[in-house]
Amino acid sequence: MKRQISILAMMAIFVTSLLFSCKKDDDGLKGKFTADEAKVEIASASQDVQESMGAMMTNPSMESLMFLMQLLDMDFDDDEWKTSFKSTIVNDGQLSLMATNRLIRESLDLKLDDFDPEDGGVYTFNFSTDEFDLTNPNVTYLMLIYPANDAAYYSQTNNAELKVEDIEFVEIEYDDGWDVYTEELLTKIKVGQKIDNQTVMTCNYNATFNDDGLPLSMSFNMSMAPYSIVMSQSGSGVNYNSKLSFKEGNNVLVAYDLDFKYNSQMDDIVYFDGYFQLTPVKFQGDMNIAAMENCGDYDVNCMNNNIDIQLIQTDKNKIIGDIEFRLYTDPTYGDQWVEPVIVYADGTWEWLFVALGMDIDDWKSTLMR
């Protein structure tokens, strides 16, 4: 299991750092870059991605939401928050909406006494106490009224509001072999944000789950001009599909279309085939995770026989390189483990963490967060 989690963590790093993939389709590709050209393209793509994401973070709605997180003491640099946030993304190979719900409840409870999202209420930021006061309990929705940014805070102006309504949960019972417990999973929510009485963000989420708490269907859409996100998941049995389109106007920033298969116990993903693009790069191909689990700990040939993923430059429609595995030896302690590499057109290769501008300690630290 340890190797599988590392593989999934590697995929998560692609998203947060630079990359991801698309359904295998070589039609129209214009060959491969040389090794030297490929390295230039990776460096350039990394800068492009950082600039795109940096621009998004300066959006007034996003800045206001991040400022609200500060008011709620939700510190993204805090190790506990990082651990909790990671569990909402990857949890033993599954999306964990259960962890998402718990994270939201626990974080909001830091500033909202006796908070329960299903009870509703209007909470207004109190500049004297730096707390949120319940100013109207007689509503069915949850609303936070707060200063949109530093300027509003210093002028003591509550000029933003975040309204959460149509909140629904389903209660799922779990038996982990040691104890039986219940969790509430979010099945429906609608969120709207205003700044200076102007709507700057809306989003809607709906989901259904089976008796074991696995998502059977999910839809999510968000509008935060000029950005928009549409996300969905559907399937049956052990076969599912997940899609995402994240755009700035008509330009695709992030997109994926991923088919994946669970094992018969529905507790591990055993295979995926699809795409995830972070413009101007994408990984495309497939990975047989179940087969890789049966490889020896150091059998990179076996692992490479069960992975077929290419790194593509989307604007030029050319292949940067292939993703494979090599056995890494720690130069200090001599320990060995498997790490992903990029193989270039001439057969030369380099560690993925090196291509991403990281050293091995930073790479390992990022994977362990």
C-alpha cells in the first residue's frame, strides 16, 4: 500500500506544481522535442503556470475569500491545516468528501460559537473583538458579513458577505473493524459572495452516495468572473468517470477527463486512463496501479511495463518526454526507493523533482505534507 499512496501523491504533485494528463490520443502530435528543447519547455511552462495561478489569486473574490480565511483563523501555512486539506484531496486513493465536510465544520467552529451549518444564522464580524457575532438566528441560511480586504478592515467596514444555503447532508455508518461510527457527507450546497453589494462569485454542488459513502454522482460549478469551473463525476459498479474544466474566459487553464476503476471492495483505485491538463502542459496516458502493486519493491522494469504516460506541450502539440521510474539511491544514507523520471527523445532522463526545480529533500517534504 505504501507504494500505491506514493504513486497517487506523485499525481497530486503534478497538479499542485505544474502538470497532469489527458486521454491517450497521439493523433496530431508533432513529434518530440530534443532533450535540450524539452528542458527549456518545462522551465517555461512552470513559469506560465505560476503566472496564471498568481493572476487568479489577485481576483477580488479570491482575495476576499482568502482574507475571510484569515479572519476565521484558517491558516493555510499551518501544518495541521495542510494535513487536513490534503486529506480532502487524496485519502488512500479516494476523494474524501467526508474529510472536506469535517474540515469546514471544524474550521468555522474556531470563530462561530456552537456553529452548525444546518441551523443557519447571520454572523457579523465584530471589529472590537475580532470575532463573528450571531446577529440574526432567525434565517435558514448561513451568512458571514465581513470586511472584504485589509482596506475595509482598517476602515472597519463590513462590505462583503458570503451566503451559504440549501445545505443538505446524508448520514453514513462505517465499521472500520474496531468501531462503528457515523459521518455526515455533504450532498447539496449553494454559495454566493458579494462585495459592495455586487455578486462576485456563485457556486452550486450536488452529490449522491452509496451506502458505503462512495460518491455515485457529483456536479459542481462555480462562476467567479472571468473564471469558471465545471466539475462532474458519474459511474456505476466499479467504473467511474470524473471531469473538470477550469477556464479564464474562453481559455482553458486546467482540464481533465479521467476514467478510473475501483477494486471489487471499492476501497482502492486499481486503474486509470484519462487526461489532466494544466496549460501549457499535460500528462496523457494510463497507469495500471493494481499490476504495479504486484511488482517487487525495486522492480522498475515491471512498474514501467504498467505505465504509459507522456508529458505534452499543448501549444506546440509536441512531446516533452515519457514518464517512467528509476531506482533512486540516497547519497547520504544509501537507502533506495523508486522515483519518477522524465525520459527525453534521445533516451537520456532526469528525476522529475529535478525537472521541477526541486532537490530531493524538498520533494520528499512536499510528498509528506
